[in-house]
Amino acid sequence: MPELPEVEGVVRALAPNIEGKSILEATLSETVCEAHRQGKQCIVKNMEPADFERKMRGMTVKKLSRRAKYIFFDLEKNNETFLMVNHLGMTGAWFIVQHENEILEEKFRNHIHAKFSLSTGELLIFSDIRRFGEFRLLGTIDEHPPLLQMAPEPFDDQALDYFLEKCGLPKYKNKPIKEVIMDGQVISGCGNIYATEALFRAGVHPARKAGRISKKRKIDLFEAIKNVLSEGIEMGGSTISDYRNINGEAGGMQHRLKMYGKKVCPNCSAKTKSMIIAGRTSVYCPKCQH
């Protein structure tokens, strides 16, 4: 699933191509529409597909930004402001093309679920192979309370103090630290890949309880998280499985990963081990992480 660096890469690539442009038409796939007829909120949440298409028609994209793992589309229509929140899910990808046949990878071309015709002639396309991505069209962010519970951005000045405070709460202190740092209410945007890397860089065992880690080691871990996320942004994210930047472009962070998916520790040459934490496979070095 795309994490903070991947989503940041999409926003940076997409923003200059769509900001200031208007949406002439919005069309959802028959797959999405049929799912809704069957009572399943596929892709579009809390709104009927026809209503979403109608409301998106005539919107102007004022600004694109990222918050945690979400893409925020600040929209305006008839002097009224809206917010469309997009989550890429596991396999969501954006394309800006003149025609959908320009999407080179067949797996993305065959799973187009939203098309937005722009005022400048391009098509803004959202493809999602597994259909776990989502759109929420809101008046304000308050209309979807979970968005208000997100932790500060890891790069914000208050993020470290917030992280240390959360780790000390009864809700978190007895949980494995890997589970804690993947919780978006503790740290924004850190998922399995970057949590694995940060724990390795900080020498912290993924199963160690948060309450049994010293303040100094927590600070070191937080700095490792910030550093690995920054590196991921610089490298355009990690292209593992189906993640793509816009128009199918791959990232390069996967070539710098030291622990995620590795069989041997790059530091001590010990065989790595793995365990399941919070439903995700956690790879670690039994000698370097404790």
C-alpha cells in the first residue's frame, strides 16, 4: 500500500498538471456503478455514483496537497468550496493523458474507474486494480471525523512530542512498537515498508513493547522514521508490486531498502527473521535489533 513518500510523489507530479483547471465531465466505471447498485460503496464513499458525477462537473481544482496517506483536492464551484479526499488504496494510480490508450500497462488500462475530462483537453484518470481506493467529496474536512484524528505530519515541529506522548498512553504502551508507528493516530503516513526500515536503522526490535523503550531510543526511532520518509520522498517512493507515480512512472526507493523483504542483514550478514505484527509481515535482524 502506498505510504507517505509515494503519495507525496503523486501529489508533486500531479499538482502542476491539474491545478487551475476545471472538470468538464466526470465518469465512473460500470463496475463502480454496479457495485453501488448491490449496496457496496466501491471507490466512491457516502454518495451515489450519479450524484458524484453531477457534483464534480464544473469543479475547478484550486490546489492539490497531501495529508498523511491522503490526497486532498481543494475544489471550487459557483463560489462554493469543496474538498475531495482520495486514498490510493493498495493499487490506485493516476494518469493524465489525451486518450486512455496512452496508458501503457494493460493492468491499469483495464481497471479505469474514474475519468475526469479537463477544460484543457486532457483526461485525468484514476485506475485501481483491486478497487480499495476511495473518493470522498466533502464540504469541509469536519464531515469525515477520522481525518481529524490523524497525527501531525512527521516533519512538523510538534510531531516528536506528540509521538512520545502517544507512546506513553495505556492504549499504546503495551503494543509492539511496529504496530504503534504504523498507527496513523501516532505518526502520519508510516506503513509497513518504512516502519520496517526505520526500526532496522534505529536497531529496535519490531515486537518490543512501546512502553519498554527508553525515551532516548524512541527519539532515535522517530528521527529514523523522519529520515527514511524523507529519503523515500527524494527517491520518488518505493515501487513494489503495483505502486506507480502518475502516468506509470516508477519510484527508486526500493533499491535503497536495507531490511524490507531481505533474507540477509546488510550489517552483520545474519539471516533475517520475520513475524506477523498487526497483520503485516515484519522482517528484522535478530542480532542488530533488540
